[in-house]
Amino acid sequence: MKLKYLGTAAAEGIPAVFCNCPLCKRARELGGRDFRSRAQTLINDDLLIDFGPDTYWHVCRYGLDLAKIRTLLITHAHEDHYSPAELDYRNRPFAYLSGDKECDDADFPTLDIYLSKGAYDYAPAKFYHENVLLPGAMTFHRARAFQPFTAGKYTVTPLTANHWPDHEALNYLISDGGSTLLYAHDTGLFPQGTLDWFKENKPRLDFVSFDCTGMASGHDTGGGHHMNLYRNKITREQLLEFGCATEKTVWCCNHFSHNGKSTHDELVKIMAKDGFLVSYDGMEAEF
Ligand SMILES: [Zn+2]
Ligand SMILES: [Zn+2]
Ligand SMILES: [Zn+2]
């Protein structure tokens, strides 16, 4: 499986939109890996995780062809992960998927979109332009925790996240038959139901992408439905103890907030000691 982090920041981005804190000022000076757009990840070239406000920037920066995407997984409806108005632009007259204006794209494969409860509840009705939706252009599916589904060559298992419980935010376990990714954004320490599921099912995890909104904090900052290095270490121990991970499993921290106060290089120095990779926009991994 190939993974590409398109964006690696929490909701406000780094530098944050209106912010002049020391980290945001340094990020503006340093650029490069210290520019973090909102979280979004591409798997191979046909599965996309989340559809936030920086999707258009990612299309431009990486030269993406989103018409190739067959499966879109939405973790939850927070605005950094889901901008439903942008989905309008997969329809005519905003998009000619096959490249041929004369053909009506009726035979073009649908985009299967799997959404958490909160995102699904208002997704299909929220198109901002009337009469643009082609029959079958997009198909919306409600994803439910612990109910695996097949999407193309992928087996996807949604898991309950410790995040926005009323909206049933999800993390995703994604397998392409060869390898398995755990994409754990956004979440705090895993809820008991998710821990029990791992204990019982014991998937072999090749790559784990953790919510690390609080960055390198070495103690429990308490509250909140996010993680930091301290909580990532606890969760890694749990997954190892359940037999879901081995010494070959790759652990990567992602979804960073400026409130964590560290530049990319500072994070790498701290995280490497504990065996965690630090994501950056454009980072690729194959496993
Ligand atoms: Zn987020
Ligand atoms: Zn800031
Ligand atoms: Zn969130």
C-alpha cells in the first residue's frame, strides 16, 4: 500500500490562519515542512481520506487527478475534515470527468463516499448548486463502527473514535489484501469498545497513523478528544499487548496543532527517540 500525506495539520493549519504565536511566526519564516495544511491522505491513487478545505490546494500542489478516486472516506464532520460544498465540483458544468465535454459522463464510475453519522446526516442534501448532480455521480454510504465493508480492492473497518461522540466520529482500518493501515484521526485515547475490538480481532497493523494534535507533550494534558506523544505511546503499548502490532509496524504521528509549539525538526528529534515518524505535507510511505 502506498500512502501520501497531503495535509498534516489540525483545524487551523500551521501557520494558523489568523495567528501570530511564536510557532506560527517561525513556520512562516521556515516554510518547507513547517507549512502544514489541513489533514488529508491519499492511499494508492484511488482512495482518499477526508475532504477538507485544503483539498483544492492539494490538487494544485501535488498534481492530483481526483477523477481517479473511487472511494472517499470521511472520518467526521469537523470542518477541517469535511467540506461538502466542494463535492459540487465533481458535477457538470464544473467537471468533465472523462475529459470529453460532448460525452455526458453517464458511464463514468461513481465516487463511493463513506461517512460517519454526523457527516452523513447532512451530506447529500447540502449541494449548493441546484441541478448539478448527475445520477450516480456520487453515492453516499453511512459508515458504522465495527461493520466492515468492501470498497474496490479495499476492506475497510470503521472504528469508534474518542471524538465528537454525538456525531459518531470514526477511525478507519484499511486493508488492500497485502497490507493494513490504521488511520486514527481524530481521536483521543481509544474508547473501550474499540480496544475490545482490537483485542478480539487482532488485525496485523503495518502502518499506524496517530492523532498527535498536542505534539510532543510527554504527559497527559487531560480532557479533549485528541492525542499527544504521551497518549500515542499508551495506545501503541495497547496495540502491541493485544498482538495487533510487531516490531515491523511503522508508527507515525500526524494532525498537529500550533498549540503544540514545536517546529518539524524539533518534533523529529523528540519523536525519533520513541520510535515515531513525524508526518509532513507531501510525505510518502510504502508498506
Ligand atoms: Zn481535525
Ligand atoms: Zn499560532
Ligand atoms: Zn475533529
